[in-house]
Amino acid sequence: MRRHRSTYTQSFNALKTIADVLDGYAGYPGADLYQHPKFRRMFTGGPRIVALDAYIPSIGDAGATGQPGIGFTADTYVTGFERYGDPSMAQLAYLLNKNSTVGLNSGIFSPDPAGTEDKIRTLITTDGPLDRPTENMTGYGLGWLRSGAVGTPARQEAWIYYAGRPPITRRLRRCILVVRVRSGSASRPGISRGHGLFELLPGMDAQHDLATTPSSSTSTHKKAPG
């Protein structure tokens, strides 16, 4: 299967189901996935790959463009916030809950569901909603350009996926320069980029992935919700 935006979320959701079953299990060393640093990084990685509050990059043959969707669930990131206390997890949960703190708890088995809601509400009031900076995720092979106030028409984002093409330093600099160039399928596997968007209308994700061409039934000018 080629990489695309659903692979990360599907794998994460499946692993979280296993982690919930093994939560607190002491019969085998290391069985509690919540204690594993790589599983924790799956939580912390989620907020970093969200674009324009509505998208995850289409990496590989997604076969479509201009289709918003994040794929994570609010309760997953409420659990992450309760476990690890990372503010970005609470901010993503808030976003996934349609910018509301109502009901943001991990359910009846949570030791303090009302307290979790209060903590998230306080955090959003003091720190604001999810607002990631320009960054380079070297472990993932994903680079971001972000500018403008989050949640406004001034917000613009662009990304480039460069995994599988080492060494990356010089190539990444060159590829970022072509983020603004619209083209068809790429002759170089392992490099993808998307507008999110420079030189296009704010709130739109109209650039298809380098490795694929959108189907004829898919609109290339779908505006992001909100």
C-alpha cells in the first residue's frame, strides 16, 4: 500500500485499541503501550501534521485532492492529554470537537471527567487553539511552511514530504522552492509536496500530490470548512 493520509490514522487507531486492552497489564514486561516512547510519539505527531485545521497531507497515491479530513478522534487526544499532559493534544481534541470543550473527557471510567474538561477549557483560554509553527519533522520526512494567524483567511501553509531520499539537506532546500510550482506526476519517487496554500485562495487545498493525479470526479477547488 502506498503512503497516504489515512495510513497514519488507521495504524494509530488500531494500536490505541490494543493499548487500551493492555492498559495496566503487568503480566508481561513492556505490555503497557502507553509507557512506550514510540507510542507516545504517535500522539505527539498528530497535532504536527494537521494543516489549515482541516487536512492531513495526502502523501502518496491518495487519488484525490481538495478533500478535507483529519481522521483522528477527539476522545483519542483527550486520552493522550490525560496520559501525557501535552498541551497540543488538548488543542487538537478541542479542534476535533468543533472548537468546543463540552464533553471533552475520556468517559465514565475516567477518574475525573469534569476536571479534564476544566483543564482543557483553561488551557484553550490561556494558550489558544492549535497553532503549529514552521517546522521540519526529520524523523517523518515532512517539512512545513506556516504563516498567518490560525483560524483566519490570512493563514497559509505548505508542506513537502521527502522521506526515502537521503541525503536531504540540499534537496529539501531545492524542493521547498518548487512548492509553489504546479505540475503533474513526478518523475522522482519519494518526494511530495502540497499547497496549503501559497498563491491560492486562503482556506483551500487545491494541489494534488506529486505521485498521483486526482480523479475526474474530484473537484480541485473545494474550500475548507469554516
